[in-house]
Amino acid sequence: EPEVTQTPSHQVTQMGQEVILRCVPISNHLYFYWYRQILGQKVEFLVSFYNNEISEKSEIFDDQFSVERPDGSNFTLKIRSTKLEDSAMYFCASSEQEIGYGYTFGSGTRLTVV
Amino acid sequence: AQSVTQLDSQVPVFEEAPVELRCNYSSSVSVYLFWYVQYPNQGLQLLLKYLSGSTLVKGINGFEAEFNKSQTSFHLRKPSVHISDTAEYFCAVGLYNFNKFYFGSGTKLNVKP
């Protein structure tokens, strides 16, 4: 069964450093997403991406965050200057069509900011 | 505003017993409804979804859920659970014309032998 692949599975970074979380969506999918889950809290929407541009973003997704699909296969989330409160599990997802079809999620990257 | 409430943070149950995981939502617009499961150290796997039509939806691994519009609920059920069903279950709501989910806080199902 096709999978969404995320790397690394766990990343530790110092506060103020830049991090890039990587995702390889399913090859024929057109819609891409990032969600995050702070420990003990709900899974929250960050951003959706379609046709090489952001289609929607949440209040969380401020200027510190950016997304990119640099080569047609990878989908990255960059956090420019990490804060302690950015520590969370970050999930990438992709879908072939819009929301009614459900997403396929990756297994997540646990980001720990120290 | 939209919200999803999963009333039980943890549900312990014995193997082969039935289980119901509760989910209620509030929304001012029509919604799609989903249940996802997360096994330890894995991603979120789609269990089932309700888009329209029959209010009883069957999913993978013997799970089913029933959409109740008047009670704004979408409870997940399984008549007989297995040890392998031990996982965290997330209810999610997707809005028509908005391509994102709102998730509940999750219910940890712990199946005991």
C-alpha cells in the first residue's frame, strides 16, 4: 500500500536553529498538508498546499514557517528559528483529491527543541 | 466555530468485549466525518469516513460508526475487540469547501486479555 514517508523520525535542535522536516507524499497525490500535535494536545492543522502554492494556513503558521515542494517529489516544512513551544510531532499528509477522500498521513517527525 | 469532542480520553476493555468510542462535533456548516487510528510509533491510518448517504458506515478491522445529525455525533463501535486494536483513535471533522480537518483530542483504547 502506498505510504507517505517522513524523515527524520526524531529531530533534536537547539532553540533558534533552523530545521527542515521532510516528507515524500504519495506519487499521484495533488494535495499536501502539514499538521502538528503538541504532547497531550489535539492534532492541529498548519497548512495545505496545492498546485505549488499554499491554499490555506492556520494562525499557527506564521512567518517562522514555510513550505516548499522543491523537486516534484519532496514536500518540506521549514521552521526558521525554532522556539521551545515548537516541540511537537509533525505529520505530513497527502490526498489525491480534496478532503472528502481522506488523507494518507505519514508516521510523523518528533521535533524536540532544547 | 468548529469543534470536535471525544468524551473519553481512555477506554479500557477486555478482549472480545464490545466497545464504543464517542465523538461529538459542533459546526455551523455541513461536514464530512472521519475516524483515524494511530498505533504506537506509527502515523494516522484512516479507519472509516462518512461523506453522505447511509448513516451507518463500515470501516477496516471490523469497526463501524453511525452518523447522527440530530445529536451531532459520530460514535465508533466494534462488537468484539482484539488485543491488536490497542491504539489511539481520533475523530476528525472536515468542512465542505475547506480542505482541512479539525481533530478531537483522541481516545486511547486499551484492550486487556
